[in-house]
Amino acid sequence: EIRRKVTVKGIKSFLRARMEYDHPLAVIGAGHIGLRQAMVFLKYKETNFVVFDRKPKVGGQSWWDQANTTSKLQTEWGVYHLDWDETLPIPKNDYPWPSRNELLQHFEDKANEFGLMPYIRLSTDVKELRVAGIKEQTTYEFTLQNMNDKSGKVKNFMTSGVMLYPGNLSVARRETYKGEDTFGGTIAYGMFDELDYNEIRGKNVAIIGHGAFAVENVRTCLEYSAGQLYLVCRRKNLSCPRFVSWLANQSLTPVTAVLFLNAMKPMYDLVGFDQWTYYAVQANAGRTNCTIMQKARFGIGDVYFLAISWGKLEVIEDNLGVKRVSEGTLHCGNGRKLEVSAILKLLGFVGNFDNDRLMKVKEMVGFWVNEDPKRYLVAEPVSVMAANFGGTSFAPGAIAWAEQGMHFLHHPQDFAKVLETGLVPRHKTNGEDIPGYVVDARHGTQTMIFVSAVIPWLSDRNMVYGFIKNTRMQTLHPIDKFIQYCKEDWDYYCDKLRKEGLSGPEFPYTPETAGKYFAEYEAEHQAASAKHSSR
């Protein structure tokens, strides 16, 4: 018989005990995910950590280095900000597409507001990592270099776990065309603030590429009143209208690829393109079932479509690419000659092998290096591979990656359960242009699914993420207000083009049109929820 009240001695807590370490945990990178990781640590009372970044300020290389000063957020603010957590209030500002500088200010403000700065060492480069020990007893030693004194003495730093967040693909793919020395105009990469866009005012411009940065440069060229624009690509990638991005990002259950493509129709009809015929779309004859498999992520925006429909932009699809350059002329492989005064190269990015070397990557197992639960390396997976779309933005992934990485630092013994399934995807470098840490969308999705299936806490958290996403989107960007913002932005660029003597169509998504597609989504959501409940 047990008494109603008992005293149990020797138990510190009924919560599961965490692994205790002799040295701090280390986070490399104070960009979006690195800051999120610091916030997650503090939320769960983990204070034994340090964040390192070679930059003098927080924000990450994607926004500091790759973006131009004119760049804006392509996805919606409601699924990007650092207040993206169920315990934090929803931001007041509801404008969907802040600028680069506004985002960098947001990162700095939040790092101070949430008390992250005492844990962050800026202007500090992690030059080398040495690994000693095995399994849970592994330790790591950094060699650190002060970026303000590169000739100065390096320092060593001991850590018990390493999390590297290197940002997006960071090395621009570069290519030199025959005859560039004879061109006589501007040739630049439309990123890294490499170009003063005042140079292209009134000039015809060829944009090479069709990824997200190429689409963004169409908008920038309009901002700077460039002349005729040509976008030259080997094949067209799907570009995502803003409303379709909104539709996915507000979803509780993912939007099917069928609805995702159908909701693009008003915008694609303006430019005479059939989105269903793109190389990335794999569909049945009736277009009732499909998967989108695209090498590049979606460029998100409406100005790309506006520029085409108003005659400002011509998209030239040439599988032979650029043949050569001569004075004032770009020669396409198909024989087309474009008279231009500027060439902007947007050829995409590749991974940085320095990240593999630093972390001693032989093989990625999910997001873990060499089956080590305390060596975690996450860069946003590349490509699009999906039959359903739960979003186009970063914050939902950032919090999921941060909490997942933290769990296995606190409970490294759980990683054996993950390995035992044999289901977590593995990836090695191809030895040429793809480092081991650069994984595709399928690898990323499968990792999150299989790991969450093994760890109940992570599975429970996944349910919360959908709630956070939906409530923030619906609060900050209700459908009618969002369509209003889209139309206002569309009209702004229309006014610019009218002053150039051009004319074209109005914004194609009325509140009624958007409401129709939203009603279709709600029907999908109800059907998916009913199917889940019946299991």
C-alpha cells in the first residue's frame, strides 16, 4: 500500500535529464537561423552556448553580401520575422515585403530585444575545427581569428557541440563569355552590390538566368528606369505570383500542386505562358495530379509578369545559351542578336566546399555530419520537389531546424533511434561542384519527416508550427488586405511604365478571384482533415 503523500529523494526533476557538457555549445552563423537557434536555446533555458559570426553585425551573408541595397523580401513578412514563435506577440507592421536594410535592422533590433548579444561574438572567424573522442564524449576545438586583426594571434576555443548555419548557397556561379573585352558596356553580376544600377538608366539590359535573383533583378531594373529588358535563359523556371505564395504560406494543411498551379493561371494568362507545360511540371493528362520538380527555387513576385505583359521585358528561352558578345551586342546560341548596353549575369549559386572542410564532412546523414549527433550543419535545401506546398518561406523551417538540432545536443543518445530506422537520407559530395552539405529538397523533407516520426516531442512541435504560420499570416496579411497591397505595388510600376509610353493590363487578382482560389484551398483542407481524422 502506498500512502497518499510520499517523498521521493534523489530525483532532481521529473523532466527528462539533458546531457551535461564541460564546454559551451557553439553556433556558427548569426544570420536568420543562427539567431533563431539562440532564441530557441534561451526559450528552453539553455544558456551554455556561444554564437560566432565573421561579420561585424548580425543578419547573415545572404542579406549582407548576396542581396543588393534595392533587394526586398520575396515571400511574406508574416512567415519570415524573428517573432515567429507561439510565445511571442505578432508584429504590428503588416507590410508584406520589407527591404534588405529593413530586414537587417529587424535582425539587430530583435537580437538586442531578446538578449542575444551577450552570447554572440561578432567579427570572429572559425578557421579550423579539430575533433577528439567518440560518441557522446566527443569534444571539438576551434581556431578563432579576429576579423579586425587578421594578422594577429589566433585563439583556441573548446566546445561540446557544433551547429553550422552557413546561409544560402554562397558562391556565385561565374561564367565569362567570348568577346566580353569588346562589348564596351556594363557587364556585372546583379548581386553583392557589384553594380551601381544608376549605370543602366535608359539603357537596354540583358539579364542572364531565370532563378529568383534574375526575377528580382527585373524589378530592380524597373526601379532604375532601364530601357528594354531581355531575360535570356536555357529554360524557364516556374515563377510564383505573390498571391500563390500567400496561399501556401497561410495553409494549415499543404496546398496541392494542382491548386498551386491553377492559382497561377490569372498571372500566366497575362503573358501567354501555360504553367502546366514547364519542364518542372510532371502531371497526368487530365491535370488532376502533379508533382513539381525544379532545379531552382521559385522566384516570387508579380513585377516579372507585369514587365512581360506591358512589353518591357522579353523572355528568350534558348537551350544553347549565350554564344558570345561583341560591341553593344549579345549573341544568343539560336542566332538572335540583342542590342544592349548592359549584361547582368544571374547564373545562380553553388555551395562552398570550405564548409565541408571545416566540419570534416565525409557524409551527411540528414543534417548531421558523419553520424555525429553533435555536429549539425543546415543550409536551406536547394530545388523544388513536391506534390504539396506548405509554404515558400524561411521562418517555419528555421524554428524546426533549430529545435531539432537542440534536441539531439540535449539527448544525443536518441540519435541511435534515428539511425536504426535506416530511413534518414544520406548525401556525399560529387567531388566536382556539389559539396556534401548541399542537399536537395527531397533530402530535407525526408529528414524532417523520419526524424519527427521517431522523436515524439519534435512531432508535437510540427503541429504547433502550422498553427503559428496560419495565425500570423491571417492576422498580418488577411486576404483582402494582401490583395490590396499587391495591387498597389502593381499600380506603382504601371505608373512608371505609362510615363515611358507603354500600356498593359491591370492586376489580375481581384478580391473575388483570390477568394475563389482560397475557397478551393479550404475545400482541400477540409477533405485532408477529414481523411486524417478517419485514420
